[in-house]
Amino acid sequence: MGKHFFRKGYETGIILIIITLIVLLIPPSPSVMNVNGVWPSPGILYKGDTGVSLTFNVELGNESIVWLVKDLEEKGINKATFFLDPAWVDRQKEVVEDIQLAGFDIGIYDLHPSRYESLEEKEIAEHLEDLRALFKEHNLDPAYYRTKDELLPPSVVKVMAKYDFIVVSHQLEEKDLVSSKRIPLEGAVVELNADNKLEDMKKNWTKWHDAIQSQEKEVPFVSLLELLASSDSKIKLLD
């Protein structure tokens, strides 16, 4: 009886060890919060180490955005982030659906960051929840936040991080892509402004894409989450 009991206990212990090893070896599903947790404190994402992240700011346009989404798909570029002006989202429901169906990541494009200067943390949190609710009405789940022309102050970035938004800037923008200087793309967040007019969008995107293709070293397109996972680099850590 004692030996039988010991043998069963031994076998149970072996099974538990095997189960534990299997659980440890299964990679966790990627999530913004898991990756964001590698930062000692909140920061603003603008670069990583591996790949290049394309990001598009959208505040105007419908036909031009539909064309851009289709051309990205035709070129095999399935990793990019569209930062959308909330007012545009409400006006262009069908175009929003095209972006969503294409599987591109979504961020909020804030045209009026100065609003935060007079807001307390509670008011900022309420504003963020209102924005998230608006996007969810269109089946969008924005993980990223970008402001137009200026960076958010550290105190606001901390609140954004607390409410699960990663604030994104850029390392390269349009003028850098077409510069006569050879600027390496590796690890960069590239910020591009989508055009309202179709012909302008075709002209500019073709120019930008040609510049990317002409790089001496081919750099893979990665999502912002993948770029963030490759490094904890950012503009600055916030105390």
C-alpha cells in the first residue's frame, strides 16, 4: 500500500513537472500591455532596432485613402498603422471599414493637443475613454496615440500609458525619405501624411515607396508593436 501510494505520488509529480515545462515553453500571445511593460517608465515610441514601421496620418480624404489601402495590399504591405482623426472617422464610415477589413493597425490622430494643458488627470482619462468609445462604435480598437506637430508633455504621456495607449512620434518623415542623403530606414517609425486628393496621394505614395525600395539594404515592414518589442528605444524615458 505504501509503495503503491509512493509510486502514484512520484508519477503525479512527474506529470506536474511536464505540464509546468509545457506552459513555460508556450509563447504568450502578443499584447500591447505585455510589450509596454518592458519600459522602466512611460515613453514616446519613435524607433526600435529591427524593421521599419510605416504610419499614415489621416484627417481628410476618402477616394485617396481607399486607393492607398488597396495599393498597400497589392504591394504586399500588410503591416502599417493608420492614425485617424476622430472627426474623419465619423464622416467616412465606409472608408474606415476598408482600413479595418485590410487588417491595418489603428491609432488616434489628435489635431488639438493643446487641450491637455488645462485638463486634470481625471478629465484627460474621461476624454480618452470618450475617444475609445467613438472608435469602438466603428469596430476599431486604437492602441496608439499621436498628436499633430507637437509632442505631449511627460505628465500627459504618463496618463496615456496608464490608460493603455502607446504614444508614437517618428524618426523619419516625408522629407527624409526623398532627401538626397541616404538615411537608413532600419528601426525607424516613418510618419507620412495621407493626401486628400487622389492624384496627390498617388504621386506622393509612389515617390515615397520608390525611395524605400531604393535603399541599399532591404528592411522588412513591421508593426509598431513588433518595432517596440525589438528595443526599448524611445525619445526619452519619463520619470
